[in-house]
Amino acid sequence: MHIQELSLDTRHLADQKDFYHSALGLPLVAETTASFALQTGATRLRFQEAQHDVLYHVTFMYPRNTFTEAKSWLSEVGLPVEDVLAQVSLLEKKLAIEPYRGLVSEEFAFMGDIYGQLVVVKIGRPWQPAETLLAAVSPMQLTMSGKPEQQLQLSPFP
């Protein structure tokens, strides 16, 4: 599963651009007054201005001592849901996304492969490693390749 594009909302557009573009050095590939997009390997990461606060879990997976190369690997996106096992079943049936290394429980599941993963977690579960931020539903749009073309809206989520 390759993550082609991930679109996220933000109330702090300039701060997000400063962090991802200036601090991390991800190349800016598009920009409007209300959004911008960066390229990280084969993934386009897009932020669009919103009037509400949101929280996302986005991870760049990389081997030790490869931080410079890591900017090209967006592999993991958090997906908070009410019922982890039901969403795992839906992702398997509708999109043919399998659990990664069998990591599935009622609170947490890794779905996908080494090229891209969805971290399906129960709403309210603390994000690791800090455990101070709780998983909350926030609007996102995710485009993946490697599976049959389909569109899936995870109801009742934005």
C-alpha cells in the first residue's frame, strides 16, 4: 500500500508550512492562500486551512542514521475510530488492506505493509510514546495506490 496523497486540515497553516518545509526541508510543490502541498518521496502531503483545531498522527518511518533520507518516506497515518475490529474488517473487505504482522486488538491495529500503514486506534487512546495526546477524529483524505480503485467513506467520520 503506497500513500500517494494525504490531505489534512490545519488552523495554523503558516506554522505547519514553516515546520514541514523550513525545518524538515520537504520541497514545496504547490501553494495557494488557503493551502500548500509538500512532496515526501512518492507521497504528496497537503495542508488546507480550517477554522477548527485538529490533531493528527503522521509518522515518517526510517531506519537508524538515515534522517536525511527519511524525509522521502511517509509510511504511517493514524486513524481513530469507535470500533477498531469493525474498521479492520471493513478495510480488509472493501480495500483489501491486510493487518501488518498480525498486529490487531480491540484498541489498536496496524494495517498495510512496509510501504504504508494505517494505525487504526480506538478514539481516546493515548498516542505513543508521549501518552499525553489522545486519539481524536479529524477530517482527512487519503489516496493510496496498489489496490483496486475504490472510494470509501468511514461513516460517521469526516
